Amino acid sequence: MAAAAASLFSFLNLEAQTLNDEEVRAQLIKDWERAKAYTIDYLNTVPSDKYSFRATDSIRNFAQQMLHLAQSNVNIIAFVAGEPNFISNPQLETSKTAQSKDSVMYYVIASYDLVIDGIKKINTASFNEKVKFYNW
């Protein structure tokens, strides 16, 4: 599982090729911590009564989209670093009880914490390995 690190880190720019593995890890942690902070700001900005907002019937509402983000974070780090997937409910996005502001905040923050912790633990030797992630 740890061999899948290349999938998670494919977004690094060309400058990262000159960094050593520990510098790459440090930059990833910094990037994920920044993403967590601005996502929390975003979640706090949206009023509780707008978490059910849906721009059109064919897309997720705000809470569902944020729960989807949390599930994606957890699925990727579970695959890449072998971290436990604490979101075992594949229907989380559609669960009415999970769509409150407090619940969404919990899942999103916990997902970022899991990713950051996983990056801290991952074997950096696997950063350059190529793996198949889902059908990619």
C-alpha cells in the first residue's frame, strides 16, 4: 500500500524534483496543513442553514460536497499510506445526520488530520514508485 505514494504526490511541480525525500515530505505536510486551514475557514464562513444548499438538483448540496472531499482524502491516504479508513460508510454523503455543520466539520477536519499524519509516517522511498490507483 505504501508503494502508492506516487499517486498522492503527483501534483508536485517540477521544482520538487530537486528536493530530497524529507524536503518533499515537509512541503507536502505544509501544503496539506494550509489546505486544512483554508477549508476550515470556508466551512466556518458558510452559515449552518446553507449546508443543504444545492445550486441545481443534479449536483451535491454543500454538505454532501464537503463529505465527498473528506471521503476522498481518507480513501487516498488509506491506499497510499495504509492509514485506517475511519469513514466506512460509503453512503456518508447521503446520510441526513452527517450533513449538519458540526458533523461535516468533524469529518473534514478528521480527514485532513489523517492525511497529514499519514504523510508523516509514510516511507519516503516509495515517493517515486509508479502504481495503479483504482483504474488510473
